[in-house]
Amino acid sequence: MLNSTSQKICFILLLGLSAASALAAELKGGLSGVVTDEEGKPLSGIALTLDPDHKRALTDAKGLFNLKQLYAGVYTLTVTAIGFERLEQSIEIEAGKQARISIRLKRSNKALEEVNVKGMHHNPDNLIDMTKTAMPSYVITRAEIDMMGSRRLDEVLKEQTGLAIVNDIGSGNRAVGLQMQGFDSGYTMIMIDGQPMVGRNNGNFDLSRITVSNIEKIEIIKGASSCLFGSDALAGVINIVTRKNITRPQGMAALRYGSFKMLDATLEGESPFAGKKGSVYVSGNYYRTDGFNANPYLEEGKTAPPFDSYAFQGRGRYILNGKSTLNFNGRFVTRHSVNDISYGVKPSRDVLDEKDLNTSLSVHHQFNNGIKLKGQYYLTRYQTSQQITEKNSGEILPGNQFKQYLHRAELQAAGRANEQIELTAGTGAAYELLDNTAYRGRKDMSNYFAYGQADWQLAAQLSLNAGARYDYHNKYGSRLNPSVGLRYQPLKNLTFRAAVAAGFKTPNFQQLYLVFTNIQTGYTVLGAEEFWREIQVLKDAGQITSVFPIAKRIGNLKPERSVSYSTGFVYSPVARVSLDVNVFYNDLQNFINYEQVAVKTNGQQVFSYMNIAKAYTAGTEIGLSWKTTKSLQLSAGYQLLYAVDKGVVDSIKAGTGLYAQVYDTDLNKPRRATRKDYIGMNNRSRHMANVKLSYSHEASGFSGSFRVNYRGRYGFMEANQANNFLDPYDTFVRGFFLFNVAVQKTFYNKHLQLQFTADNLLDYRDQLMPAQQGRAVIAGISWRFFKD
């Protein structure tokens, strides 16, 4: 696979270089200058955008910026910075000439909010520019999150094109994960300030446990990103960037209350100190909900349990000297949930306590030649304690005690080799420790890595992004994952892009070592390393009726491998309209899937994990944005997705093997399967779409949004005689629409804000979607503390 991938990468590079040499030379102009405050002090890290070309730059430590290779014409220059008023002005660029300007920004009354430029990177926690990876990327700004009125991370992500919130009932009613480009949630790395988070329920990272109250922006990479981020980034990356860039004392208090007795209270403050050499930010959030029930057959309890959550976030920054900075980040979250549940047989009380800790310490240094260096230590711990009590007898059933640690040390460097090449590199090590009652003893893994990435401006209209990462895993040996991307702009309003990237994912603790039996229902899940010993224990105890022939495939799991291909374009026919089209194909090998492999005497199933030889996901994403007026914007997105196990297709075509037959409920008997019988992998919708109308009027302080999200029909589970693949006679979740609206109004020079939110206006619910709440109406109020 690697040789094949390398050949494809080389082929793309040759095409790119040939295209570069064929480009006609054209005389271009440039724009440079300095940005200062009202007192004439230079401002670093200031974002400048030049439209309609969308050219962007950041000021350096001396407040200087430089934009090159500009077509002659009139542009609109936009400058944004926290604590300063937004500036827009017209700039005329002449062919062959370098325009020079001085910009003086005025202090603003805006507090605890930032106007973010999509695609602009300025993150002191990570020298990797998330928006310059080979795969397509996107940034959700703080303003967008506020306009949606969202409270938890899953509420934000489920409205984005190509992302779907998935519910795995087999994992329990607290398993709410994210699906990206057809990959299960276990394949997307969830990061906070550039560092991975841990704690998954059967592979699903529960996004509802993360409040959005202190999120500054969310960076999304779609496609294999192991080149920079390693295992678990096979499908892509979600990076949560918390509040930073503090310039003056300010604070905020906010309160929201609504349906299901939801209460969301936030208190936060920030201030520079020591003559602005240092800064500190602290926030606290309390969130509670009574939960909700999506299952009409549930006599008592909730499919999404009630819970109380406390979240504390803090960060500090201190400039040690003119070139070095010390940074500290800390986050601690607790969540307590009690769910009294009954399906009419065994009423029980399920109590779960969670604790989530993330902390890091880093030192940044910038050398005289412009090279940046960052060293960081990161620790995260996720801990749960679960206890189940039978309400009739009062018997306490064995619960699950789970504790997972990740220690990570990393050194990063970034700088320019010359005017055309920008380099980023890093090296580090990670140690992961798991202590769980569902495992036989403590388990650990370690990984050592090194990576590099280059952004190369080959020609005026052509740029290349290439990188590679080397990983050494103590159990699975070494892996090399390259990536390459090309960007070609033949016209000011048209940009083409193409990328190829390799990804990998090592089997996780659960897939290797899990030994779990659900006390309430009786099914059993066994990790591949433990299967044959544990199945023999169950046989000796007389609990196994039969073991399926497919169990012979259970053995030493191999790491999963993928190659992601992506190509597309961005076209702006007029200044206010943008069309973004992306076509993707993800080729997977050694895909790990869970299968039923035995039946117990109580009629319940035994599951385990095995490698599927080949699979793929493929599709198209289309995004359209139209800024109809200065205040009104319309955007829409659509994804077409195919997710296919190639082994199933081959078996059906050959008429032999596990998938050769299907049970036809119309004929009431088995028949030979055809390709049309195979729907694809479970829990994947062929069609998903969204439409958003947003309005923001600066002068009146009024803003709002109306959003419509559609998810097409998707397969849930087998309903007829088992044939191990999804066919038309199985159980499906029907397609549905969700309608959401949010409005905000500010008063008293933006000190006071009132907000009204209504989610799921038509009260859509489905028992097969336990995390889909009904209609939720919420009102909120906030007060910002700052000097006018």
C-alpha cells in the first residue's frame, strides 16, 4: 500500500510541477506595512484579510506584515483584533509596485468576544496550522457558536456538513459520538488546545460532556490526518480552541434556562497583569438537565439520563523576556448522573460519576531569525465510577470502575526556510495507562513520534503542502504516514485543490482486552486478545450454546490503514457568493469491526472484534454561501456518502462465503444475495443536508439564525435471519428534518444580551435515536463587565 501511495503522490507532484512551469508569467504587485495601537506601539498577531482574493496575513513581533503576488486592482483590506475596532479600507494595487501603508487601530468596547477569520491560524498552544493541512479544513468561529445558541459540543457539530451525531444503543444510553465522512467516532481525534482527549464509551467520545461556554473556535480537518496527529486521526480531527488572547480586564456572567429543566450558568473573567507581560483567564460553568426519553416503550427512566456537570477552566500566560513565553492550561470537569430505568422486567438505578482532567505547561521561544520553538508537557485523566442497583431486591450489581491516563511530551518548531517555503516539525512521546474492572489487570501502551510539514509556494498561482510522520508503537512497531496537497489558483475567484494522505489506527484497549457482560440484558463483549480464554471459561460454565464459524477469524488484530484522496474547488462568481465542492475517497485495509460470534444459553449474544480485509467510504460535499446583504447571509451544505465493506461485495458477487445469501421476507425463505441487497455499513446516511439563514445587524445589536438539518434514512440493525450484512429487510431509521432558531439582542453598549433559542421545533423523536431530544425552548441572559 505504501509503495502504491508513494507512486500516486509522486505522480501528483510531477503534475503540479509541470503545471507550475507552464504558467504564464504575470507581473504582480504587493502590499506591506505596520499595525500599531493609538499610542503607536506595534501590535503582533493581528489578522489582515484582503478581499476578494481572500489573501491573509498576520503581523510579526514588530507589527509588520507583507502580502505578495497580488493582481493589480482595488481590494478591501479588513483588520480584526481582540480589544480593537474592526477596520476596513480600500487599497489599490498596481502591477509591479509594492504598496506600503500604516494602520492605527482604535480600542473597542467589545468584551470577551472575537471576530475570527476563517482559515486564519493564531494559536499559541500549537505551532501546527490546522488550516494548512493537506486535507480539507474548516473553522467554526465563536460568533457562529453564539448565533446557534448551542450549549454542548454535540449540538454545534451535528449541524455541520459531513458530520453526524451517532447513537450506539449497544454502548449504553450515554454513548453519543461523531461520524465524519462515514467513519465511526472512534476514528476521529478529539483535541483540546492541540492535545488529544481520552475517555470513550465503546469507541464513542461523548461530545455532550463538553460545554461550549469557553470555546473560542473549533478547527475541523476532514480526512486522514495521521501525518501530523498520529493514531485516532484516521478519519480527521476536531480541535477545540479555548479562550485566549487577553488584552484588558473584563468579565461575563450568563444564565440560560429551558426545557427539560435545563440550567446553564457561566461566570468568567480575564485580565492582563504585570504591565501586560502576563494574563490570566478563569471560567466556571454549571450545567444540569432532567434528561429526556425518546423510547415510548420505556416505562420509567430516560434514554438520555439526567445529569449535573461542573466545568472549571483556567489559563495563564507570562512573557519571560522579549522572546520567551510561559503558558499554563488547566481544565477539570465533573458529571454526576442518576437514571432510574425500567423496561417492565428489572427496574434498576444506574449511577455514574465522571471526572475529566486536562492540564498542560508549555514554553515558547522565538529566535532572532524568526524560528519559533515550543516545548510542552500534557496530562489528561478520565475516570468513571458506575453502580447499578436492582430496585426490587435492593441488590447492588457489579459496576464498572474506569480510569485512563495519557502523559504526552512534545517539542515543536516552525519557521521559514526562504520566502517560498514555510516549515513545521515536531517530535515527542506518549504513554497511556488504563485501569478498568472490565479488563484483566492494568494495561498500558507507549508511542514515540516525529513529523514534519512544508508549505511551498511553487509559483504565483501554485502551492504545495507536504508532510510525513513516523510513529513507533511498543506493540505494533513503526509506521510512516505521508501526505501531500496541491492548491492551484488560475483566477482570482477560482481555486482548485487536491490531496492524498495516509492514515493508521492501532487497536484500542477495548478491542484488545475488554471482558464485559451487561448485567441488565446479558450480552457479552470480549476483546480479541482475551476471546479464546474467556469463551472457554463460559463453555466450562455451561453458558454457551454455539460458537459461529466466523469466530475462527479472531486473533491478533492488525493496525488499520487508510489512504484518503480528496479533490475539489472553491469558486466565487461574484464577491458575495462562494461555492465549495469536495470529492473524497477513503480506502481502508484491516478495518476492525465487531461481530456476533456466539450465542449464550440465555439467548443473548457474544461479540468480539476482527479485521475486515478491505472497506471504503466515498462521497461528495458541497457548500454554498451567499452574503445577500451586509447583515444577511444564506449558507447550505450537502453530503453524498457511500460506505462499503469490499468483502461483502466480493462474497455476494462470487455467490460463496458468509454473505452469499439473504433472507427474503417476501418469499419467506433464503435466496442468493445480489449487489442491490447490500445497503452498506450500518448507521450511515446516503444523504445529509443543511440550510442556515443568519442575520446580524451591528448598529441595532440584533442577530439571529434559522437552521434546517436533514439526515437521510440509514440502517440500524438486522431484523430478519442473520446474514451479517445490512439488507432491505432489516431495521432502518427513517429520514428526518430538524428545525432550529435562535435570536439575540444586545443593550447598554453591548453590556447586556438577551437570547431566545428553540431547537427541534417540530418535536421530532425516534426510539432508535436515544440522544435526540424533543423540542427544547431556552431563554438566556448575560452581562459583560468592561469599561466603556
